[in-house]
Amino acid sequence: MEEKWVENVVYERPLSLSGVATHYCPGCTHGLIHKLIGEVIDELGIRERTVAVAPVGCSVLLYNYFELDCAEAAHGRAPAMATGLKRVQPDRIVFTYQGDGDLASIGIAEIIWAATRGENITVFFINNAIYGMTGGQMAPTSLPGQVTGSSPMGRDVEMTGMPIRMAELLAGLPGSSYVVRRSVYDIRTIKDARKAIRTAFRVQMSGAGFSLIEFLSSCPTNWGLAPYEALNWIKENMVPYYPLGDYKVVDMVKELK
Amino acid sequence: MAKELLKGNVAIAEAAIRAGLQAYFGYPITPQTELLEHMSLRMPQLGRVFLQAESELAAINMVYGASCAGVRVMTSSSGPGISLMQEGLSYIACSEVPVVVVDIMRGGPGLGNIQPTQADYNQLTKGAGHGDFRSIVLAPSSVQEAIDFTVLAFDLADKYRTLAILAGDGMVGQMMEPAELPAMQKPPVSRPNWALTGARSRPKNIITSLFLSAENLEEVNTRLQAKINRIKAEEVRYEEMLANDAEILIVAFGTAGRIAKTAIREARLQGIRAGLLRPITLFPFPFAPLDRLVQDSQRERSVKSVLVVEMSAGQMVEDVRLGVRGRVPVYFYGRTGGAVPLPDEILDQILGLARRQNEVTEPGADYREDLQGPASTPMAA
């Protein structure tokens, strides 16, 4: 009798992701984080009631990569836009996806107030310590001494202040419910990040309030590093200043687990 | 419904609610704050959304978000707040979502003061943000019109998927007079097919103002301009008073237009043929009615000069000059800083013009410096 070969599908593109090539640079972790978010949205079965708000920055074209209803916000205003979208349709799942310039610099008032109000939205905050889309200028989260297009001699903290730690800041506000920092530089951190994405969406689905994940992310192009070196750079340079961990998990969220 | 004594700001808020407003986002600023206060009480009572934002910047972006969800939404502010909203207004215009904005104009520039002016005319009618766009701008001159135009603003915003702005001045916002509110309309239950409600059993909807290729963005701009041209052709609104046989045509809007009526009646009693053209839509500006009235100046009894009265240093007067095209002189009388012209001041201008009518009639004479208003009431252009 002939041996029968059976092919098993072990992985498929999530329905929440579009089957298109991205414009992201080789080694950039935006694509990876998109994938994790798309997988979790599929897993939770919320694709048909989710609305995404894209930022200004490298992920400005996010709406091309997700098979979700999407709005494109002005620079930094995604949390305000998400507030409007969510308040008039509280049964929908609304998330923003924002970079460090967008969230921590120009949009810092909007994110602080969304968190303060305990807005029932989810925020994915991509911290790669640089302005990617404009070609590598100093970000509010650039590290001391970091050489960028607008700090050619290295970030001078005497002049610009120290980089801002957003997860810690937002966790300190009474309105936030779930604030954690994750990364995606190896298998273990990717798995942890995926779990946090799931928790963040479940926080919103249960009406438990404001959830935010800060991802320490890479920018090989503007850091001037090869993709693998860039992942190491996160681990060696960013993690010491931005420790990974859970900064705020209110009781209501703990009970979800 | 019976008339009731209503404050302008409260009347606008209640009219919006009765027009089916589903969400309001705003930030306190004098002289419009009663509007926001009324919303804060009534909207939650009706199970609708009210939120006091952290800034006008946030407020307009909340409005943008809610409008993307396809609901009736508005915000209100005054000049300094409208300046902060310009970013959002530009995005909203490009995204073609319907939004109503109320500007209760106060004195400027800068922090200025909280007295009534009309000095946001250019800001509101010439775009109100970066890039090529126009908004429909409605200028009420009474509490009743503030109510009626608020309801109209929602219908026009929906009809054209555009920004509709109610341009009241501090006088309209703050004064109380008898007016009739409309019946309560239920907010629409269904959402438009372009709304961001979740991609359920349909392809995803995207609302964006980003179009990276020149071809795509030019296509968007062409569509916006076509819409603006349709609005220009179909939505011009104005009022005429004794304009048909007027020799001196006053052009004034809002509170200034209302005050001008008193002056015109007095001038008529003194045998001077004065009349009024009061633009109700500041954009689209009533160029055709103005043109018709000035065209008639070829006849024996007709417009010999135009007097523009504004509570500003002269902004609408530029549009009037464009429309008149030098056929008759265009004079300007304005008060700034929150000073409201008295009927007598306008009457003095009319009397002065009537005296000069026989002396100076050549086109372009309006630029002569000796034709300025009385020294005690400057602001001639």
C-alpha cells in the first residue's frame, strides 16, 4: 500500500492582517508587532468590531496592513481621536498604535489625559528611541549620548533633559488600569509581548479601562546597525534605562487572568 | 412651539441637541461657555456623549474620531480656541467627515478680550487650516437665527460631508431674546456606510487625510474643489432689506447687519435711499446678489456706493470689493476690539456718503484718503 502524505497547516496569516508587503525597513520590529497584534485580534474573535487609529510616524500606513476599520490621526492626537471613536460606540474595540515622537513628545497631553480619564482604549506604544520617518532625529526617548540626526554630537542631557519613561509616568496616574513594558528582541520577549497584547485587549473587552503596552523596538536603519545588532542594542542599551516589567496592573485586571 | 426667553449660547446648544446631536466635545472659553455648560447637563440626561476635553486641540480630535464613527457631533469655541483647532479642521476637511463647529467670536488678535467682534471672518471663510479647503460658514444675527442656522449646519454638514461653521459673535452668544426652539428630532439609528464601526461582513473602511502620491492627492483636491463649487452654486443665503431701489448699499453680517437695519430705517425717514445686503452664508459669499444689485447701477435709480460695516478692521470688505469690481466706490466702516457700532455711527456714515454722492462718483474713489470716516470713529479702509 502506498504511503499517504498529509499536509498540515501549521501557520496561516491572521485574517486581521492584509496580504501585502510592508514598507518597513529590513529588521524593523514594527512588522513583528503588527503580526502579534493581528494574531491576538483573530484569537479573541474581535476583528469585525475593532477600529484602529494610526499615528504619524513610520506606522502612518498601518491601515494598509490591518484588515480592520482604520482612522489616520494627526501627529500625537490618536488618543483623542480614539476617545471620540470609543465614546460613541463603547461596544467596539478601539486601539491606537503610536511611536515615541507621536506619543511621548507632541501627543503627551493627549495620552496623559486619555489615561487619566481611564479611557477604555488600548494603546500600543512603540519606543525605538528615534524619529524614524523623518530620517533619524532625536526622540524624547533617545538615550543620553545617543547620536542622531539632530544630536550629531550625542544627546546632551544638560541641554535636552533626560529621556522620558512613559510606562512609569502613565502607571503613576490614578486612571490607568494596565501599563506594562515589553520588548521583542528574542523569542522569550516576543512571547511575553504577545501575552501582554492579549491581556490589554481583554482589559478593554471587560470594560476595565485604559491599557498600554510600551514596546522597546528597533530601528536598524537610523541606528546604523545590522538587524541582529539592533536587537542586541535594545537589550544592552535600552533595557537598562527602560526596564521591562509590569508597572500597573489593577485588581480588576489581575482577576482577568 | 411657543417662544421662550433664551440666551444665544444656550439656544444654540439646545437646538443642536434637538437636531439629533449625539456627541459634544469642548473646552471652556468665554464668551461661549454657557453652550458647553448646557451640553454638560443635557447630553448625559439624554444618554448621549458629553466630554470636557483637556484642550481645544484634543476636543477637535475627539470630534474627528466621533465623526469617523458616523454620528452627529459638534464642538464650540471662540477665536483663540478655533486657532488651536485649525490642525484638526484641516484633517476633517480632507477626510470629508461631517462636523459642526460653533465660533462665538471675541476680540483679538492674541488673547484680545471677551467682547464681541467679527474678526474671525478671514480665519473661518478662507479655510481655517492648512491646505486647500473651505467650510460652509453661517452668520446669525439673532437668537432665532442662531437656532435655525444650527439645525441647518447639521443638515449641510451631512449633505456635503463637510465642515459647517456657525459664526456668531459674542453679542449673539450672550444676548437673551425670545425665540422658538425646534421639535426634538431623534438621532439617526443607522450609521453611514463609510463609518468606522468595525469591518463586519464588508471590506474595511479607512478614513485618512494622507495621500502620498501627487496623482492621488490631486484627485482628492479636485473632488474637494468640485464639492466647494457645488456648495457655491447651491447654498448661498442672504437677506436683502430695501436693497432694490437703494443708492447706498450697506453690506454687513451678523450683529453689524442687524444694527445697520436701524440706521437704514432712520436714513429712509430722512429721504436717503439706503438698503442692506446681509450675507447669511459668509462662505459661500453672496457674490451673485451683490453683482445683481451693483449691475442695476447702470439704471437711473440704483446703487451709487457701497458701505461695508464690520466689527473688525475690515475683512469681508475684501470680498465685497472683489464682487463690486470697481464699478462703484466701496467704503468701509468698522469698530474693533469689541466695540459695537451704534446705529447713529452707521447713520453718520450714510449721511456723509449721501452728501458726497454728487461730488465723487468715479470708480476707485473709495481708495481716497479724504473719504475716511469721522475722526472720532476711525477704521476707514
